[in-house]
Amino acid sequence: MKMRQWPVKILLVHPKAPFLKEGKITIAADCAVLVNKEIRDRFEDEAVVIGCPMLEDPNRVFEKIKLLLEEGEFEEVDVITMEVPCCQAIHMMVDRVDSDKVNKKINRYIVRVSGNIEEFTGKIDKSMIEAERAAHGGM
């Protein structure tokens, strides 16, 4: 796979990076990229930034997402997370950004543990909770 940008981690990307001056970017959870080939393939064609709300400082991740959405010169964003509830923090961070300062189309998706991708409704469903329990040893 040939990547068209560097860096890829949300915390390392400058909001005025040249690869963010195109029409669309993807903000994805680290695990979603590993589970779904379609998302991995995006690295060849469009700007993709990744992060994890559990392993990185959520305040810093939010501040960077805010900068990207407010200052980035792209027009459209795909936000893609895993189905587990902890991963929904990325969607919540996007929601927290003042919509008056963001003039971008935002599309939201989740990747099921099976690898299937679907639109995110904004609600945590039973299968998401079951996936979270399974990920943490049935707790």
C-alpha cells in the first residue's frame, strides 16, 4: 500500500497540512483501519487521520479535531469508529466542535467487529455493548 501523506496520527497532523487542502478527509479510530480494508485503502487516495480515544489524551485529541475541523480547508469529513462504546468518543468530540465555525459536511460510520461498515445513528445498540464486553473478557 502506498500512503499519500505523513503523518497519520491525529495528534501529529497540522491543520494546515497540504494534504488537508483537498475535498475530503477521513477521521478514523485506529482499530477501524485495521479491521476494515476499505478504510485502509483510503490511505492511497485521500487524507486519513487516525487516533484512539482510549490510548491518547482525550483532551488533546479533542483540541486537535477541533483545529482540524475549524481550520482545515477540506469540505467533507468521514468519521469512522469501531462499534464499541469507548470508541464513540471520537463522534462525541466532533459533536462538541462549534458547528457555527465548521462549514463541512460530516458523514458518520461505525465498523462492526465483523468488519462491516454502516452509518452511525448516534445511538449505542445492544451489539455494541456485547462487543465491548467481549473485547474486555466478558466483563
